[in-house]
Amino acid sequence: MSTDSTQIQIGRRAFLQNGTLFLVTASTVGAAGTAKLYGADEKKLLRVGLVTDMHYADKSPRGSRHYRESLDKLSEAGAEFQKQPLDFLVELGDIIDAADSVETELSYLKTINKEFSQIAKDRHYVLGNHCVDTLTKEEFLGSVEQEKSYYSFDKGGYHFIVLDSCFRSDGTPYQRKNFKWTDPNVPKEELEWLAADLKQTRNRVIVFAHQRLDVSDNHGVKNAPEVRQLLEESGKVDLVFQGHSHKNDHKEIGGIHYCTLVAMVEGSGEENSGYSVLELSRESPIQIHGFRKQADYALK
């Protein structure tokens, strides 16, 4: 495991120890204000594999993106994931790159998903803008055997939410090259669903997204403040995982941590890959173990 040199914003509840960023809530801080670091041998309740932005395509490299190499990089990640069984696996979007035809894009998806689907039976796919560049959402989801583009589920005492921001400002779903990648939005219907879903759960919540909810630049969801308000008002959300900007980053906004994971497609060779394992335990900080260029994090 290794961390990269990306500058990380450290919030009021974070500190560095031995090169690892520890993000700590008040529940882990003693009366004297000293944060408690739990032992690594605490029983793990859940292990979740995380990858993002593979951009697999059978085409030559362009700039820093080495599309074909994502197959070998994913194979390495799968071997690492198999060392200790995963409870489930999450792909945070842009599993494939764009193509000029439905047939070609489906061939990219079939190839990379054959490798991906062998890693774990319980898998979750977050829609990225490249996932539906030419394909419709129905075509993509049908190919990976996932019923919905946004939904929630419970596992190990946590509530997990998968979001879909692949909608234009007018609410039209992305498909068939009908959108600009700089115009991602969470539509009204999904916002209403999210509010109701957060209200009904009694568990702590972790969110999976593709486009970023913590920035207002081209990589950010246009109505991100509205989404964040729902997450903050619930008082239940600990962490949001996201991809899209291809770099390690961390921000704390409204008491919620936003961890942006590094892209797998960037750079040639397995040393330029990135993937991670999320470990959840009742007693220990939430651990995010990064491999290759993915940063490590820990939070409670």
C-alpha cells in the first residue's frame, strides 16, 4: 500500500500519523481531547472492494489514459481482493470509455465486466458519464445485471446508498451522446427518493457516487449543495465515496467526509493503478486501505 503526494485538505477532526490520514469524530476523542487509535486486530464486520474510472476500451492510449491496460490492472486488484474475502464490490463509475457505436461500447463493457464479475458475486455499479456515452442506462444496467441506477441496501449494520448523477439540468437522462459531461445533476425525483430513504434508515450511512458532491468546478454535480443539505440534515451520513476527477482528495463539509478515489486508467503499468479496500468495524476507525497510487484513510 502506498499513498501519493496529492495535497489533502485536513478538517478539524483529522490528523496525520506515520503518513496516514486519520479522520476522527468526537466519539473517538477522550475527555482530554486525545484521539484514540484502535488496534488493527479488531474484528472486521465488513470488507468492501472499491475501484473507479477504469475507462476500459480496446483502443490506443490517449494522453495519460492507457485504456487497454485497465484489464491487467483490474486483474491485479482482483488477486489482492481475493486474499481476504470481500462482502461486496463497488465500481464507482466510468468502467468503460466512450465509443462511436452501441455495439462497440457493449463489447468494451462485456470484456471488462467479465473480469470484474469474477471478483465477487455481490457487486454494485455506479453510473459514470462514460458508462452511458452511447448506451442508454437500460442497456448498461441490463449488461451488468443491475436493476436500478440509484438504490440503497443494508449490510453489517450500515446503510449504503448508490446515487446516479447522470442527468442533464432539465432532468433528461444521459444517453446516446445527448449531454455535456460538465452538466451532471441529481433530478427532483431522485432527491425526493433520497430524502425518504435517509429518513427511514436507523443505520449509519455511506454513499457511493461518481461525479463529485464536494466541488463546484466541472467535476462537480451542479446541484451538489442541495444533495449535501439532505445528507447533512439526516445526521446519519459518515462518508461519501466518489471518483470522476481521477485523483486522490478528501474534504470535510458539514460533518461529512468526501473521499475521492484515484482512477485506475491513469498511467502505464500496474504501478500506476489504484484501488482500495474499505474495512468497517464496530470498535475501530473506518479504514480505507489504498493500493498502488490510492491513498490510505481512517475515520470513525
